[in-house]
Amino acid sequence: MNTETPNGADQYSAEEGSVPELLRAAGRRAGPSAAATLRIHDQLMRVWSVEVQRRRQRFSFAAAAALVVCTVAVLLWMSPRTTPSVEYSARIVRTLGHVQIRIAGSSATAASGQQVAVPSELSVPEAGGIHLQLSGSQSIRLGPATHAQLLTANRIRLDQGQLYVDSGTGADQAPLIVETRLGRVRHLGTRFCVRIESDRMDVQVRDGRVEIASSALTTQVGPQSRVSVSGSGKELVRTDIASAGPDWAWVDALAAPIIVDNQTLPTVLQSIAHERGLRIEYADDATRLAAGEVILHGPPLAMPLDQALVVVLTATELRASTDAQRILIRTAATDQAAIPEDR
């Protein structure tokens, strides 16, 4: 198809011509003026500047966002992984039977050497028991059919059963407090036992003193004494007791193993006597000197205290006899001297 070109330009067939021929046919055109060229240049620069600024802002925002994300990620990676802190207040020294420990809703069977956290609950079955070493030199023992709660490192609640406290020798330790529904018992440097029943509380002191505080009284109990407190908090009766014997049998059964390795015989004998609530006596000075020359070796003696006494004397010429207050150490020679000559 033919078209007429403006300004009388020659006719041209697009099908027959080529690009150079089209350009020759169009002829030269006048270029824009200098002013127009400047205006076009200025307009293009403004458009270009706006586009560059927009792209810079978008890049800056994206870079800032990326920087924030990276910073948070690094801080999270570098921050220490924290776990809930657990305060351990006791270590299990010895158990009898299947004692249950309940901590934060989970129950487990107690085992020697295990750490016990606070707060926790302890349930002792019939014919069972547990010995716990607290902070410092303080320790407690729970007897058969006992339920107690370790509230803090120096506060224990006894709900039922019986609990024995050895306050140890640390003068700077916080007083150990035993709480019951009938009153509170605080040691004043002592070894004592608290027994709680449905309508009464018994407190018996082996040595030292304790203070009892209830809704109706505040009183102190001295060594080898027992005080019973009624359900209303009033004192019922006060009696004298022995520091050794059947009342303390369950306590003695939970004694820690006796350490013997590289110990002198008198040291070990004193440990046994202390656990049994007795004192050590020697038949004479010669017996005392003979005992002091003996150095023992071997593993800890995890056995009843009367058996431990026999074991430590087996390899010596010494022997022992026990009564309600003492362990008497003697030799065959002292026994012979005690026998009167026939006349």
C-alpha cells in the first residue's frame, strides 16, 4: 500500500526499500535548539535523581532491617542458656527400705549419695528410714512411717512419724527448726527427737537443749528429758529418759558408716559411742595407752553399731562391755585383776 509523504516527499514502498533508503527518503531533520536540549537534560536529571534517591531509601531500609535481624540473632546465639536454678539442701547418707522423695510433682526412690533439693517431700514406709546430711555439720534422720517436708535449708515440717536432729558442732550455723501442727521446736545445740501423733507431740532430748513454742506455751527441754505437748498446745508431762536404749534404736540403725581408715582406735571408739548416746571409759591408763597405739585401716563400716564395735577390736587384745551409760574398754589383764584370788 502506498502513502503520501508530508511536504511533498517522494513516495516510497516499504516492501521494496531498506532502512538506509528510508532514512535517505526522510531527509535531514532540524535538531532541537540549545535551550530545548538544556530543558530536556534538566528534566532527565531530575527524574534520574528522584529514582536514585528512591532506590537509596529502599536499600537503606532493607539494610537496616537486615542489620537488626542479624544483631538479634547474634545476641540470641551469644546469650547463655539458662536453666531453672535448683537449691540442694541435703545429701542422703543412708536409707532403709524404699523411701520416696517428691520434688516438683515427680517422685523417685531415695538412694545413698543422692542430692535432695528444697522444697521436697519425704515419705518413709513402715520399717524404713533415711539419714540426711544438711549444710555444715547438721543432720536429720526420719524413722518408720514418717512424712516430712524440707521447706528450706534449715526448716523442716514433720507431718507424721518421728524425726531425729543432730545439730553438729558448727557454732555459726543457722538454728534448725522443726515445725509441726502442734508447735515448733528449735535446737540450742543438741541432739533430739520429735514424734508427732494425731493428738500429741513428744520431744525427747539426748543431749543439749531445745526450745518448744506452741500456741499455749514456750518452754525449754534439757538433756535426757522428754516433754509431751497436747493437741491444744499445752504441756502434758515431763519425764526423764536415758540417752541410749530402745527409744533410740531406730536412730542408731540409721547412723552413717563409721570411718576407720587411718584413724586411731580411740577416735573410732568415740564415734561409735557418740552415735549410741554413750561415753567411752578405759579400765586403766595402760588400757588407754594400748588403744592409742592402734591405727585402723579399711573401708567404712556400714553395719549396726554393736557389730562395728566388735569388728574394730577384733585385731587387738582389747575388749568392750556396754551398759546404759558407757562403753568400757578393758584388756585381759584388767579382767584377770578384777577376779579376786581364792583364799
